Amino acid sequence: MELVVQKFGGTSLTDEQSRSHVLRHIIREFAAGSKVVVVVSAMGRSGDAYATDSLLELIRRNGDALAPREKDLLLSCGELISAAVLCSLLLAEGIPSVALTGGQAGIVTDDRYGSARIVEIDCARVHRHLTAGEVVIVTGFQGRTKDGEITTLGRGGSDTSATALGAALRADIVDIYTDVDGILTADPRWVTNARPLAAVSYEEICNMAQNGAKVIHPRAVELAMKAGIPVRVRSTFSDGEGTLVTHAQALRSQGIWYDKAVTGLAHVRDVTQLAVTDLDGPADLQLRVFRAMASHGISVDFINVMPTGVHYTVAENDAPLAVELLRELGFEPRVRRECAKVSVIGGGMNGEPGVMAIIVEALTGSGIPILQSADSNTTIWVLIPQKDLAAALQALHTAFGLHLSPVGGN
């Protein structure tokens, strides 16, 4: 008997019609004899009554003075509503079901309210309900401390809940249902001929998620990867298989994977590049720069360290403070605003000659300057002017042939 964990996001639960698709997927697995655990997000998106952002707006009107503990109590309500409503729908269909909070499902976290980390999961209660033949519905995004306090896991927390439960329960698969047909070669809002990926490795999807692709949270992928639990990213609104995410070796052994130098593209907008260069500057220039950023909570990215200085990027809204801090240190940074970071990602890239040459040819051929670059085993990053983002993504997508055939197919 298979054990399947299904996670449904807010857009899958927004209205009656959407919830009918959710029911169909749950009932299909249950009727096939699988043990089913369902993880739910809060209903809808910002502006919808029970969405997380809508709950936050209730306290913002009052000055947002609520303490972190009480804020987590508020934020936990959206998933509770989703779980109870879905439980009632399943019971009406004659499907035995039970709704549990994250804490009741055994998810124990530390006490960092708003961004708690899971420290252990006791699956005994979930197993009892599954053995009794019930569908177990668990509120995503939340857990409890050892003292019984409710905590939330931060953005993407429902994905994390799903894969963490999948790992603890030793599930056969975790299905992440969204409003798109799996993972695409690029964001279809920017690349019109983006194609679906039949399969990707954990490493590739982690890089996509960390570099701007908003399909699944990278923390959730990391948990699945450590446990070796396969994940499928699927559409709530179709019966397609979506994108399978697992170890590259497992994909090859199943005959559904082949190495391609580049699998997909991701991007991040609203980036500012800062360059601090001083030929006669202090020997600890780099240390002073990054210590100043860290002490004021400014996240730095795209770091190039040289003997005479540093180049790095910050989010656009952090740029004014970053520049002020650098000037207080006696540096006059070169500032380039309105940049975008483009990531070219592929498990077959390592050791493959010519990948960077294709990137340079595609971008310079389109008149797009490369402001900075960096690379790892599976990713090459380039910084470009933000005004050129659409043209850059399309040029790279075409140059690597990502539009020609499904990637990761047979």
C-alpha cells in the first residue's frame, strides 16, 4: 500500500470549483488504495478573506504592534480553516477523514516565531489515523514548540511541512499541487515558448528555486533530497503527471532522464550592483564592507572579491542604506541600479565546454551587456540591465534549444 503526501496551495483552495479539483485528486489516490496525507495552505492569495497576507493586514491597520508569538497565533488560522473545510467536503463524499494542526500531527519546532525550524516529527498519531483508514489533513506552515506554543515556518512553509512529513512518514512520493503544469524551462510570463520539464534533479530545482523560480520552496526540496523522497510538482486543475524531482541517478535508472548542459532559466529582478575599489585602501577593506552589511541585516549576493576591492549585489530596497554605510566607512561605491540576475541552470553543465561561450554569444549578439558573472557546478549567473531582461531570457532560451523539445523526457 503506497503512502502519498499531497500538498495543495492557496490558489487550489480558493473557491468551490477549485476545491472540487482538490477532492478529485484526493479521492483518486484513496480509491486506488493509497494511504493519503494532505497538507493545506491558507485559502487564496492576498486580498482573499483567509489568505495569510489578508490576516496580516488585520494587524497592520492597528500599527502592527502584535508580538511574534501572538502573530503566529493569527497566521495559523488560515490553514485551520482550509483543513476544516476540506475535511467536511471529504466526509460529505463518504471519505473518512480527520483534520490535524501541525502540532497535533507531531511537527515540533524551535521557538523562532515566524521562521521556526522543524526539530523533530512524531508520526504516531498520523499513523494511527492512516491505519484506521482515514485521510489525514494537516495544516501546513505550522508546528508547535516542546512547550506547546504554536509556531509558523515562514514563507513556503506549507511546502516544507509536506516534504518534512513525507520524509518522516517514509512516503512513496510527495505531490505538490499548484496552479501550473509542473516546472517549466523558464517563467512563461517572460518566455512565451517555455516548455514543461518531465523531470529534474533535486540540485537543479534547488538552484531554480533559490534563484527566483517560485514553484517550490528550496528548503522543502532540501528535506526531500536528504530523505531521498521523490517529489512531483503538478497542476491541481489537470491530470498531468507534472515534473518529477528526485536524484539524477534515480531518473537515469528509470530511463526518463538524460543529461543536457542546460535544463532551465531563472531570474531575480530589482537588484543593485555595488562596486568598492581602492588601490591604496586598507588591507581589511573586504572585511569592513561585509561586516557593515551583516551588522545591518543586508543580504549580499553575487560576490566577487579582488585584492583591491569587492563587487556585490543587494536588493533594490536595501541599496540606499548599503550606500550610506559604505560612505560612512570612507568609501565611494560605484552604484548601478535596476539590474537583474539571470541564472542558467543544468545538471550536465559541469565539465561541458562551451556553455559560457553560448551565453556570451547570445547576450552580446542581442546587444545586452554582461555586468558581472559567476558560476558553480550546475549554474552560471550573469548580471544584466533590468531593461534587457525579457530579451536576455528569450535569447538564452533559444540559444540552448530549450524551446525545441521537452526536457527530461524519454
